[in-house]
Amino acid sequence: MSIDPRVALQSLVTALEEHLAASASRRREDDPAVEAAYLGIADAFEVYEEALYDSFGEVTPLEIYEESDDEGEDDDNEDADYAPDLVDAEVEP
């Protein structure tokens, strides 16, 4: 059974409003209310995206950003990919 995309969209809008309210009343950097609201947006978005696709065969141009435990390692790998290009560019006359 597929959910109506309009219902899913309203849930997404509500999740965004809850995130705004939690962010505005944040008490500290790692406020659990903000984190919960953040996850609520991700969940509501996934439901909306699925409902949109099931009903109309459409998707949004948005993606859920997922943090990984080895995030720092990814940054190092990205720098390694760019470094040779930068070095080559500096060496060439």
C-alpha cells in the first residue's frame, strides 16, 4: 500500500518546521532535540521520495547526507585525489 504523496509532503514540511523550532531553541552544540528533528527530516524525506516515485515515477533532486564513522578517512582520501593534480599544475611551466 502506497502513501499519498501529498500526505508524505505535509509530513516532510512538518518535520522541517520541527527542525527549525528545535534549532531555534537549541541549548547546546549536541542538543538531542535538534538531532532527533534532523533524523525526522531524513525519515520524512525518504517516505515522500518513495511516495512520489510510486505514484508518479518521479524523484526529487535532493539526497540524504549520511555521515560515516570514518568521515575523517574520507577527507584524507579526497585530498590525496586532488594533491597530484595540484602538484602537476604547479610544476608545469
